[in-house]
Amino acid sequence: MNLALPARTASSLPDRAGFDHVAIDGWVQQPLQLDEAALESHGAINVPGFLVVCTLDGPHGKQRPLRGVPLSRLVQAAQPAFEQRTDFKRVAIVAESREGYRALFSWNELFNTEVGDGVLVAWDCPQAPLAESMGPFALVSLRDRATGPRYVQRLARAEVHKLW
């Protein structure tokens, strides 16, 4: 069984994904392309302070405010293409930057743990500006001990995969 994800290039990403919208797609019935206004309509929350903490060398920079929507809400809105009652056990969600950096989440992790409650798609806005080099969209996992490895700057998409 080969579970490797195919390599992507910038040209294989949907037009403008990561620049003016975030795509939620893959094994879903209703692929989404969400700009800031569409994200806002999914129940945005404010996070007073997010700090990037790397596994090996600790905190980077200073805490910054974020505004985001839980990734789980967006995945539900895209309607995963479940065929059987237990399909969720075989699903992973891959967040990918414009450059191809990826972070992985299991279905169970996003929908059945406290860690999943803190996985947000954030965007650049007046209340919580993202530096141009980080946005206009990003994905953060607020409840990871080390937030850096799954901090996806310049987020282009979150893709749902049925693994087997």
C-alpha cells in the first residue's frame, strides 16, 4: 500500500490559491475556495497571542494576535465524501503552503481532541495583521507543544485524503 502524497508544483495548485483564497478540497463533495469574507462567515475567533515555538530551539519572535476559523469547520463545510460509516477512521487532512510545505492532521485529531480545537486557518486583517512573508493566509496549531512544525505560512489549501 502506497500512502505517499503526490508532489505538487506551484502550477498544479488552483489558480490564486494562497494569494486571494484558501482551497479546501480533495476527497470532498463540495470543494471550497474561501477568501477573507467567506472565512469570516464561518465563525471567526480572535486569538490574543500566538507564538511560534520550534522543536529544537524554542520560541521565535514575539506573540502576535491572530484571527481565524477552526479547520474542522471548514472541512465539515466541504462535506467529506464518506461512503461508509467508518470512513473517518481512514482520513487525513494535509495543509499545504504555496511553496509545498505540508502539515498533517488525522481526522480523529481534528475532530476528537483538544489539539484539533486549536487548529485554525488564519488570515491577514486589521485586527491581526500577518506579515507579507507569512500570509495572506496561514494555518496554526495552537495547542501543539511546539507550534512551529505545523505552522503553515502562505497557506494555499487543506486537502482531505482517504488513506485506504
